[in-house]
Amino acid sequence: MTDRAAVLAALADPHRLAMVDALAEGDLAPGELGARGGLASSLLAHHVRVLETAGVVVRRRSDADGRRWYLALQWSPLVSVAVAERDRRAAARPARVVFACTGNSARSQMAAALLAAERIVPVASGGTDPAARIHPLALDELDRRGVAPAALAPARLEDVRRDGDLVVSVCDLAYEQCGGDLHWSVADPALEGTTRAFAAAFDDLVPRVRRLAAALASSPTEKI
């Protein structure tokens, strides 16, 4: 349980609130976050420590490069409200959203299915090294949640990606290899290969997709 007073105190600082706003869009390495706010490493470390202690931010080691870390928001009700209340600049809507991961068999398939269900923009997904089929446990999880798959089989990212797409990486390896407009550092459920792991990945994706869908729904047209 996060302490409400600690969360409110952490969010009361303008630097930390700006960091939370940045992380609301996607996960960032500490250096990336510091560069956005122009913060010296010592000051950045202090603010990150406060946010971590309050349970606002969690740190996750990259699945691809163990020397690299990503910071992600813990989507508590207080954090959701704080992010929703910020002044938002109108952003143009992309032609399409493409979710990227390595095998395109689990995380990117679930993310694409979630956003496709919102019927806001065309959605696709692709992998840097696509698997032969969508993981059965990913299909089971979508079925359990009442969400229809957005594709019948994995696809190669380079064949899917085109100009005008907003590319959201849901895999550290894909992001560190190919980049992307946004990055969501979601643990690969196929490594554990259990129903619990796939449910956890789905739960991790839900608030992120929900926020992206809200941003897309309120934006005009062409790049977010």
C-alpha cells in the first residue's frame, strides 16, 4: 500500500511532478528523464529516490541490457489524478499505432488488441524476430478478458512499420535495437510461461493503453 501523504508530498515538488508527467507517456532510463528536465545527476537521483520511496515510481532492469534501468509509474489512483490534471498540449493524431516487441507473440499482441478495441485509430503490431505463432497463453488471456485479437499471426516489424505510424515498444530489446516513439518496459510473460505472468503483463498494459487511447481520442490528426 502506498502512503497517501507520502504520495502527495512527492507530487508537490514541481520537478517531481514534471518527471511524473514525462513518465506518464512512456518509461524512460534515468539519463533520458534527466535530459528532459535538464537536471544534474545528483538532483535527479534525489528526486527519483523520493518518488520510489513514496511508491510513485518503480525501477526495472532492462531485459536486453542488464546495465540499463527503466523508470515506470505505479498507477495508483492519486498518480492517475495528478497526471490527468496537468495542462496538456494538443497533439496531432498519428495515422496508425504500431506496437513492437521481439517475437510479436505476446505483449505487442495484447497491447494491439486492447487499443484496437477502442476503435480510435488503426492499430498493428510487429516483431524484430517474429515467432511462428501468437502465444497460446496470450490468446487465452485476451479471451478471458473479453478482448478480441487484432491479428491472426505475428508479423515482422520492418514489414509493418511505415511513415506516419506512432511506434510504441513494449519490449526492452526491441526498443534498444530499433527505438520507437514511446517505450513501455513490460516484462516478457513468455519467460515464465504461466497464466499468472500473462495476466500480470496484461494488467501492466491496461493503464498505459487507456491513457494512450484518451490522448488519441482528444487529439486532431497526424502525429502524437
